[in-house]
Amino acid sequence: MNCGICEILCPYNAIYPGGVNWRKIHNRYFMFCDEELIHDDFWSPDHYYLVPDKCTECVGKYPEAICKTACTKNAIHADMEHKESEEHLFAKKEYLETMQGLI
């Protein structure tokens, strides 16, 4: 559906529209328009995508991932091959919150 509500609601700016590039450089996150970048596996040229380094699945923030709660088309699915522990997600949340204004 590509409605974008998930991007708006994400507390850590982990969801991007298709085609938008991002990179982490020296522990800071940047968006680029450079089309020559080598893309990570999760990147999509056409559909909204989630950056795993910035996603905490809303652990410690909301009872459930806000993107899944808000999606009326059930378009957001867990990646069971790359499941992270709740402890890891919580540590990521704590780290990202130290980067206020940079995420």
C-alpha cells in the first residue's frame, strides 16, 4: 500500500520510503541521495523499508511495535531469520536515545 503512516509514527526514524538511502557514519545516521551507493539487503527501491540498526520493535516504548499496530493492511512482518532478543532490543533503544536529534 505504501501509505507511510509507519514512517511518521516510528519513534527512532527507522522506516524510509522506497529509494531513500541512509548510512551510519561514526555512530551518526545520515540520509543520502547518492544513487551509486551499495545498498544493504533490507533496502528497497519501491517500498517502504525498515533499517534494522534503528529498529527496537518499540521495546520499552509501546506494548507492541507501533508500525504493526498502525498498519491497516498488515504489511509489516517480522524477519524470523534475524530475530533479536528483547535484551538486545532494549539495549539498542537505550543507545538510540543517547543520540537525540541524530536519529
